[in-house]
Amino acid sequence: MLNLSIIEKKEYFKHKRTLLFHNNVLDTELFDEEFIDLIVTSPPYNVGIEYNSNDDELTYEQYLNFSEQWMQNCYNWSKTQARFCLNIPLDKNKGGHRSVGADLTKIAQEVGWKYKSTIIWNEGNISRRTAWGSWKSASAPVVIAPVELIVILYKDEWKKTNGSKISDVTGDEFKDWTQGVWGFNGESKKRVGHPAPFPKDLPYRCIKMFSYVDDLVFDPFAGSGTTLLVAQNLNRKSIGIEIDSTYCELAKNRILKETGILNL
């Protein structure tokens, strides 16, 4: 079980070395200590996705304020050598063209996170082309890159000297994944039952690359539980927060199904 003193809150689910909380990451008093080794998450993109309990159509200023608040909380709960893998869009054009990737990366650094690198995730099975602007004309062309970012940040020290010091990434994986472009397909909303799931490949690579066995992996937007179940299957501890009770139940069922029923 997790060796973590946590103040009283809504613990939704506990299984093996995984904890899921039905709560809001904006709650500054949710945790009272630094416990995170690695954050792997994909926050709401503010593009009008119909979540049950989250407003995904904020003004852009409201969205940036929201981003600052949750990243500040995560920073406060992270250990000195914590890493942060932030999956966000490169940009968006719904409601006006915005440099989301650049803006959120800047906010993360203003909060205190230090920048290390950016991985380009090329989703081969999607296309975001909905408008050309001007067709075959220089008058007003619209350029859309069908990729997302995984921004790699850290708290105070990049070199990892704490933890088990046991890495499980293979030589071939290391050579492949240290190239800055990752190619794998996105996840099916229908198959998972969540409006914005990410595929297991994303946390799988991040967890193996940037954490040791037995480290604690955190996802402040647990959603369907992908980060948590992958962390459990890779012999890491994991904690997730999810604001919506329906998605908490979805995550619970996926974790039980895909990590084994028996508690250790």
C-alpha cells in the first residue's frame, strides 16, 4: 500500500498500490506533503468537449488562470526531483487561434517548473482538418498541424538520485523514445467510454522513461484511469484525482479489469 499520510478527503477507490480520489485538483488543501515522483496527465483542452462535470468552454483568460492554479498545486505536492509530462495541444483554432502549447509551457515555468524538452506526438489515425481558410490562395490560408505535445518539465533537479534506482526501459525503447517524435495512434472514445481518453502508449513510455520502479505516479485529471492502470502494471504506485463521479466509476472498473482483482 501507499506510504502516504493524506488529510481527510473523498477516497473513491483503493486497489493494490493505486488510489483514486473523487475531488478537484484546484483544492489547495487536498494534500499536505510533497509526494509525487512523476506527473503524467492531459488536462482539459478547452475546446468544447462535453465532459460531465467540467466546463470546457472557458474564456481563454479563464483557461490560463485555471491552468496556473492546477499546475501550482501539482508543483507544491511534488518532490524536489519530480518530473512532469504534460500532454497538451500545439495550438487550437476553435474560438480563435491560440498558441496553447507555448502559453501553457510558459505558465508552467512561471509557476516554478523547469523546462527540459518537448516530444511531438504524431497521431497517425486522426485529422483535424475542418477548414482551409482560403483555398489555393495566399489571401487567408489556415495551417493546422495534426500533432500534440508532451512537454517534459521538472521541479528543482533533473538528475534523479532518489527512489529505487531500478529502471525497466529496454535499450531499444530508450533509443527509440529519446527521439523527439513519437508515433502512435490515439484512443477510441467509444471503446473507452470517455470523451477524451489518451492511449496507454503515452503513459507507458513516459513512466518507463522518466521514473524508477516503485516511484509514485500522479494524474490530476485521471479520467478513465489510463495513467493509473499503466502505472500499476509497471510496478509503480499511483494516485489520481477525478472531479466527475461517473468517470471515477469508469476508472475503477478499468483498473480492476486490467490490473487484476486481488489486492496485494
